Amino acid sequence: MGIGATAGVAAVGGIALSAQASDTSSDSSASDTLAFDPDGYTKLTKTITDTDDVEHSVTYHFWKAITYVANPVDATYQSLIVSAPVEIDGKTVDPTNAPILLANSVGGYMPSSVADATEVGGGGSAMGGGGGAPSGAPTGSAAPSASASTSNANGNTNATGGATSSNQLLALAAGYVVIEPGARGRTLKNSDGEYYGTAPAAIVDLKAAVRYIRSNKGRIPGNVERIVSAGTSAGGALSALLGASGDSKIYDEFLKELGAADASDAIFATGAWCPITDLEHADGAYEWNWGTNDLSTGKQVDQTVSKALQAQFAEYQAALKLRGLNGFGTLTARNYDEYLVKQYLEPSATKYLADLSDSDRTTYLAANTFITWSGGKASFTWADFLTHVGARKKDTPAFDAFDLSAGENNLFGAGTTLARHFTAYGAKNDTTGLSSKRVASDIPAKLDLMNPMYHLERKNPGRSKHWWIRLGTEDSDTSLTVAANLAAAANGLGDDVNHLYYWDQGHGANTDPGDFITWIAKVTGHRSGLKK
């Protein structure tokens, strides 16, 4: 589906087919460290193919990597790039009041840099592309905690960075300003062997980037009051966290230390694809969801551990007191399967099947007899759905591994310590020979800094009020409840929530990128700067 008329431009999206730099360039620099130089751009032209396979020529101003804090720990990562369209298909565009898409390319909570970027979409993570899932500790000694996948031009399959890259190009061709921030990540280590990108570095950096943008109102292109974040996997988690934690005081000391701009770090709207978040409760949620599914080896996980973690999820879910969307009622471990089936899974399957040709639908249903297709609607049981998905991605515990092998263990590393436990259960059952079976004293505060649910539970007034949340139904990198809880929490606060699951899609999928761009225009009230 292409971009609607609200975007003010023909339907656009997909990937760049060509790009060329013009000879219009300026190397002027601002005297103030945190003052954006409006004239410091290069003029580029890129051909972008939309979701209807139509090519569009987009000319834009591009600002190379700009450090967004006065006292950077590592400017290679604490920098951003800016792209502002000035001409689309031969028609002049004024981006002055356009929405700003803040698209991070963080994958696996790894470092993400735009230092060498020479065009829009030039950011990427240290793991070889944005938007991937956590990939295990940097020692490489243990099994990854998740794996990234790949995407086609429109993000229609499982993607490392598929959502992010598609969104950036679609947004630019729709007349929006695209800003891509880099951020520190968990594997960064200085000459003394100290890790300087572990929690909460990434979210602090993204907040500093927002503050830089907002402090440059009138100088930087775009409407700084209409910043829309986007990210996938760990980047999706950070996007959700950025939206939930706007102007929260618990980050102030970190931002001050970096010399972040004295401005708000609140954003207007949030886009999050398959967010790997709510980490301290993710092990229990994962076992509640995927506990009975075998690993790809055909082996079943330790059911004693699985059941203990499921009990933890039941306790946590009860404490949340969240109500499901569409008047479902209070969500508990006992009814969450029914909720997921009725609210997300059956509608997702119904849309998928309805969009197929009659012959393709017949073929699909013949191969998937667990689905009952009647009256143009799909129905099935939770148990049959789990069987349909098949192998689970992760062993147990999925996130706080007993042997400290998960990427998330590294995320909570500190000093020269590579990886640490961040749940009481993980620490108690540690298998690495740690002398203490308890989490470190600084862990609880770090968990709060990294969890959007913490801020939503406290009704943070500076949060984003518009939420676009997406997840593939076959994504077993985390539990399906994680995104659903995020949506329920925001919805319960009266926020605008647009949340659905992609049928038969895995981690990183983005099958409706044009709809996201149209949604941005709708929620921001944007009317194109296209001049007739």
C-alpha cells in the first residue's frame, strides 16, 4: 500500500536505486558546539522506489555527522545526520514545518554510528546493520540470545533494519525531514578494558540527540515539536523508551555529564517494531508464550525452569492491572492467550488470507488445516497457533542466561565486567561460579532507566501520546505479550495506539511501511510543503 494523500506526495517507499551528489556544498561550521549550521549541507539527489514500484526523484540537503553533545564520550557514536528534502519529482518542497522522523539503527543494543554516512539511510550498528536483535556477548563464547534476519525493498520479510531503512526513504520522499542518530552500545570498551556503552548509555544518547534537535529550533529543518521516533528490535525498545520517558528527571545526571543541550527530550510520536524490552520480566513472559515449544534441535527446554519463570510472569501480569484493548478486561496469565488470539492473531490471519487470491488462499488453508475460514474470517486455538509457529528461538532463561551468555547480560555489564545478571532468578541460579548470588546494587535503577513500562506505569506526563507498534506473529525473539502490554499500558493512559501483528512474519518485519508514513501525517496534522 502506498502513501495516502495526507502525505501530500505520490505513494513512495522502498529502497534507493541511485544517488548522486551535486556540486552544491558548504563546509561552514557553527561557533557554538551545539548550534546547528543551516548552511553546512551537501545537496544530493536520490531515486526512491515506492511501495507501488513507482520511482521518484528526491533532491535533499544532507548534513554529515554532527556531534550532538558538548562532552562526548565517543563522538563516533554520539553524532547524527540530517536529511531534508527540497525537491520531489521536480516540484519544490519546503521542509521547514515537516515532521521529523528520528530513525535509529540500533541492533542488539550494539553500537550504532553515522560517522561515515554520506547519504540518507547511512547509519548502521556494529553488528553489520541496524535493527537487529541481541546477538550474545562479544566474547562469542556462547549461543546468541537472538538473531537478526533479512528484508526485501519494502520490508516485507524478516529484516535486519528493514523497518528502519524503508521508513527513512519513505519519509524523505514524502517530504519529511529524516534525522538519524548514532548511539553507544554494549560492546564498546576503552583502553583500560572498561565498557562505556552499557546501560543506560544508548537511551541517554538518543535523549541527548532529541535535546540537540529541539534546542536548534529555527535552525535545523523540520518541526521540532513533531519528532517521531522509529526503531527495530533493540532499536524498537529504545524508540518505545524514548517515547515513554520524555523529560523524565531520572536521566538528568547522565545528560548533564555529556553536556547535552538544555532543552526538552520529549518526542511527539513513537514507532516501535518488535521491541526487545521490559527485560527484567522478559524471561517469564517468554516462557509463558513459548515454554512448550521445542528448540530448533527438537529438544524441549528445562520445564522446571520454564514453569518457575511462567509463575513469575503470572505474578507480574497481575500486578500490572492492565486492561486489554476494545474492552477486553483485565489481562492475566490465565486469559492472555484468549486476548492475543482475539485481539491480534485472528485479525492478522484474516487480513493475510483476505489479501490472497482465491487459489492461493485455498492452497494456504489446505496446508494449514488448524485455521477455520468461515464468513471471511479466520479462527483457531492458541495451542494450534503455537504448533504452527514451531521452534522457539531461545533457550531458557531467554534473556538473563544462567551462564551470562545473553546479549542482555552484556547490556548490564559495568566497568571491566563483561556481563552481569539483572534478575534475582538469574543470579540465584548462576552457573559461572560467581561468589554472590544476588544482583548488584545498581541494577534496579538501571532497569528503570531501560524500561518503558516503568514510565508508563507512572503516567509520565512527558511521554509520547501516539504509538505505532508492530510485531511478527512468528517472532520468538521475545514474547508476544511484551508489545501487547506496551500497547495496553499506553491505551490505558488514553494515548492513541495503532498496534497490530504481521501474520507469518518473524523478527524485524515491516509489511506496511507506507501506512506508517501516512499515520505520521495524520497524527502530526502535517500538510505537505510541496509547492504547485
